[in-house]
Amino acid sequence: MTGNPIRILRRICSGGAKESANGFDRRLLAPMMLGSLLNPVNSSILSVSLVPIGAAFGAPPSQTAWLISALYLATSIGQPVVGRLIDLFGPRRLFLAGTALTGIAGVVGMLAPNLGVLIAARVLLGFGTCSGYPAAMYLIRSEAGRTGRESPAGVLTALAVTTQTIAVIGPSLGGLLIGIGGWRATLAVNIPLAIAGLFLGARRLPATRPSRRDSGRHPVSDLDLPGMGLFALALVCLLLFLMNPGGGHWYLPIPAVAAAAGFTWRELRARQPFIDVRVLGGNLSLLATYARALLSYVVSYAFLYGYTQWTEQGRGLSASQAGLVQLPLFATAIVVSTLTGRRQAIRGKLLVGAVGQIVACALLLLLHAHSPLWMLLAVVFVLGVPQGLNSLALQNAVFHQADAERMGSSAGLLRTFGYLGAIIASAADGAFFGQRADTGGLHHLAAFMLAVSALSLGVTVADRSLRRVGAPGVNDTTAGTELQDTGR
């Protein structure tokens, strides 16, 4: 199973033709996978284009960093908002609108005359790529309900492997595009991807009508615009603070807390809340999944950013060598996800994933400026195991734990917590490394990552409801009832 990623995806999706035999509409797979990869491909390609963009506009790293932050901000806010719209109006309209916006962002970015316009294009990309993943999770849940299959494990695995595969080829694709057409080509690539998405979405996604509620109201009347606005305000203030906690933005937590309080007050009184805090508060297992996502992605992104910087500055590798050292991380994750994807129970995956992160972080403490290459690769291989297990298990946990009628917004919130983890990781890297990514800073970062990994393991061990989530013979309704009972 370690061959061509496309062949792997085909085998996962076919599952020996079981998915097709049980009625899953395999025409949905192409738009689902394409929509889900639009966001990660734009994240990974940017990693190799920051330097040429800075050189083109005469911008220092402190300014080009906003190209990353802009995508994080837009995506963190947009994923649950667009997911909620998908819950109300179906995936087709939102998928097509988001894909079209992605294409427009590609045109704006390709023609950007200055860094400000390019940052605006990245914001458009963030919102445009928000619809793919919630739409895919919504479609998987809908097909599970239609076919009577509670857990289409093969399709869920294919969705996880798709984003991991893009993480492998994204930087290489970016380098190829820059070699062919300069950094503008990394934005222009969104144009053919958007065209393909529009074609596949229009041809294959079901044209669903917004269903009227029992009261006869049209779903548009259920849009909780004040709740969405307060949610966005709280998240913007929080994310801006986390991006630069020591940069004179000490006051931002105050409006963030105020907006969060207003959001909670609004959601408790709204007829159709954007995020039903009562239901979410009663589903402690889902909240625990979001907490695990935050913690596991703090470790993953801290490793991805911090370890890569250390291999260049602390260990003395070139940029290309540092990139090659990271490849086994994603390759191992793909293999692990592929081999374990059809095992529906998720508790074991989360336990092994948390322990694997602890082991990998402990290994970082053994590294020094003259560590042999095999030690660098050994650390990466070890972390690849939890990388593959956690991403798959967290996604599957949300699939089982979330309310089916709010699958889109619940899947979007999973991505939001993941990006929160990425931003915390970025801030931690900056705090521990300072002006240079030396070995001392790496060891301090590793100690921080160890503490976060241990906390993630503790949350997983304490969550008794995980014993039945995804277990054979347990449907989602029964599991969900037990989860809420456990949380009381």
C-alpha cells in the first residue's frame, strides 16, 4: 500500500467494491476529494513561495507572514459558518459558490500589483476553500443515512488520505510551478482547479432544495446572522492575539471574551442558533474531540514548523535537504491511515496517537547540532504514526458524535480548532526560538510539546465514551445517547 497515492485512494474508495455494492454513490468521490484538497494545497504550496514573493515586493518575513495568517483567519471563521449554510441549504450551492470564489481569488492573486492585494486574495482563498471539507462530511453522512451504513470507513479514510497526500506533493508542486511561471503561478493554479471543481460539482453533486422546517418557514429565516457575527468577532480577536501575543496586542483578549459572552447569550436565546450551545454543552464527548484536535495539532504544527527550522539553522541542512527530511512524516502518515482506516473503533487510534506524540517529543530532547541523519529521520518516522492515526480518528469521531443535522458546521468547527492549534504552535516556535532556531530552543519547544501531548493522552484516557464510538454493532444514535449521558 505504499505505492502511487492515486492508486491508494482508488483502493481505499473501492474497498474491494464493498462501498459500491452497499450503494454509496461513487460519483460523489471526485468533487468531494477535489473540494477537500483546495485548502491544504494552498497552505502547502505557500511554504515555498514566501521567499520569492518577499523578494518581488521588497517585503520582510514579518509582512509576508500575513499571507499565512490571512488564510488561517478566513478559514477558521469560514469553515463553521459555511458548514452551517451547508446544513441548511445543502452542499451543491455552497460548493459551487466556494469553488467559484477560489477561482476568482486565483485570478486576483495572479495579477496582484502589491502585497496588500495578494493578502486580500489569500483572504478570498480562505473563504472560497471553506466549503469543500464540510460539504464532503455532509455528503458522507447523507449517503450513510440513505444506504443504512452507519460508518462508510473507506470513504472517510480516503478523505483523510487526500489531505495528507497533498501535504506530501504540495511543496514539490509549488517549486515546480515557481520554476515554470514564478510565484504568480502558485496562485494561478487555483484557476484550473476551480474550473474542474465547478464542472464536477455541477455534474455530480445532488441538486437539493432547502427543506422547510416543521413550522413551514424557509431555512433562510433560520440564519443566525448576529450569532455568526459575534463568533467571527471573538475568533478574529483571539487569533490576532495568538499570532503575536507579545506584539502590543495585550488588549485583544478583552473584546474576544466580551464577544464570546455575547455569542453565548445570543445562542441560548436564538430560535435556530448558529451553534447550539445547549446541545454542544450536553455533548461533552464532541467537546473533548475538539479539545483533542486542538492539542494534537499544536504538537503536529509545532513539530512541522519548529523541527524544520532547527534542521536548517541548528543542524545546518539546506532548505531542500530539510524538506526531504520531512517527506517520511507524511508518507508514513498516509500508510498508517490506509492500513488502519477500515478499523472503525477510534479509541485505540487516539491512544496510540497520543503515546506516539509523547515518544516523538521525547526523541527531540536527544538531538543536538551534530546528530546523524538517521536520528533526524527516526524522529520523523515515529511522528508519522500519530500523524496518520490522529487526523483519521478525529475526523471519524466528529462523524459519529455530531448531530447529523449539523454535520457541516460540526466538521467546520473541527478545522477551526485545528487552525487554532496551528496558530498556537507558530507562537510557541517564535517564543522558544527567538532570533535563531538553535538546539536549546528546540529542547524547550520539545518540553512544551511533551506537556501538550501528555494532556492530550489524559483527555483521551478519561473519556470513557470513546469505548463505544465507532465500535462494531453500535450505531451513531446509540453512541450519541451514551456520550451525552457520560458527559453529565
